[in-house]
Amino acid sequence: MKLLLTGATGFIGKALSTRLLSNGHSLVASVRHSTDPSFLLEHNIKIYIDTENIKSLAEFLITERIEGIIHLASLYRKDHSLDDIPALLESNIAFPARLLEAVKLSTSVKWFINTGTFFQHFQQQVYSPVNLYAATKQAFEDLLIFYLETTPIKFITLKINDTYGPNDTRLKILNLWKKYAESTDVLKMSPGEQIVDMIYIDDVVDGFELMINHLSTKPASFLPERCYALSASERVTLRELAQIYEEVSGLPLKIEWGAMPYRPREVMMPWSGGVRPPEWTPKVTLREGIAKLIS
């Protein structure tokens, strides 16, 4: 198939693009002028530079005969500043809204996969945003409903909590621990009783690839839910995760637990209300994934 990805140069985007290309799909990446195109050029992924012109994008989708869209792009801010608000609204609502309108005008796109977050469900609520980032993700998910009800296109949202794996340049907790394990510095952390839900990148890619196959080959009735969740089989506390990391790496972590308070609206228990995609289950255990990450 010929597919369009947003966020193709992000951590998940690179891994998914590599998998899809290896399985014979043809890819186009929608990017901004400021995006570093190195990865895309290296993998011969065609580039569409977003100019905010909806008609131009719709014509591109038709000309390129794009069959499906995977929307991964987003701007994440754990705690936003006043200066972050315009960029959050543009990246997480305005840009994908223009994409939806272009999809509606096109004649080739058959399905659209959106990416959501567990942060839309603070304290297990049907909707309660942990932060403004989560609120913008919900706002776009609400926009999807209009297009779901007024077009024949199949729309699905895949929600994810936390991901990890090799080639991740984000300063996530496992990368932070690796940095401190190799130094003599002490890392000050919260009491560490919050539960974590982490999925290895290969399992995440499996989820997206499986959903692509379902949307492309199965009737709409096969996916009765509007939203599915890629949730981990193993959930542990942050302290337990640190212990697993020490055992797998053989390196002690110099952590001062309780030296920092929990953040406002700290997620102590990840959302448990999501339905997994049909036929998907994570295969890589935390120990296996951490071993792959370290090596």
C-alpha cells in the first residue's frame, strides 16, 4: 500500500517506517519546513512539506493515491508554559484538523489511524486530562467524530502510555538511569510508588502494523471500538522497575527515593479502561526489553 505518516522522524515513527518499508509498503512523510529530513532521505521516503494549504494537500493525496494515514505527530509538554500554548494548539489540533479536511476531500484514503494517550484518563476517568497536552489530544479525538460520521473513511485511535527501546533520544526514565548508572551522581526522585505501563518499541510497531492490516482487509464491523489501547502485560512500581534495571544491567542505581515530591496530578495508576486491538498482545517482557536497550 501507499501510506502517509506524520511524525515519521520521531521515535515510534522511525521504527514503524522501517518495518513498513521492509514489508513492501511505499511511504510518504508529511513534515514541517523545520524537520530534519536525514532519516527520510536515507530511507527513500517521499517528503510532503506542509504549507497549511488544505486543497494542495488533498490534491497531493489524490495524485499519490494514498490509501491510509498514520498520524503520529504531536507536541508533548508535561507541564506547559504560556509560550507553549500556540505551538500545542497548532501541532495537536490545527495541523491534524487540516489533514482531516484534506482526507475528506480526497478520493483514495480508506482509513486513518490517530495516536492518543493514556493521559486523557487521569484517575481512570472516561475523560480527565492530566495536562494541557492531553486536553489537546482529546480535542482532536473529538474532531474525528465529525469525520467518522460524515465520510465512509474508517477512523481508529490507538492510545499509548509509555514506550522505550534502542535509538530513543528522548530523556525518558530508562535513558536517565543509564546515564546515572555510569556516573557517581545521586539521582533525586519521588517516593517511587507510582505504577508504570511501558511497552517495548517492537510491540508498539506490531500494534500499528496489525491495525493497518485489519483496516485494510477486514470489514468495519471487525473493529467495533473507536479507540484501542496498547497496554503492557506487566505493570510495576517505579521502584520495582529500578530493581529490575539493576538486576538486568548489573549496575547499581544511586537513587535517593523520596527526595522529590510527586508532581501535581501525578499518575499513580495508568488507565486500565482501554481495549487491546484484536489479535495483539505484547511479547517482550520488561527484563527482555531492558536487556535489548542496554545492549
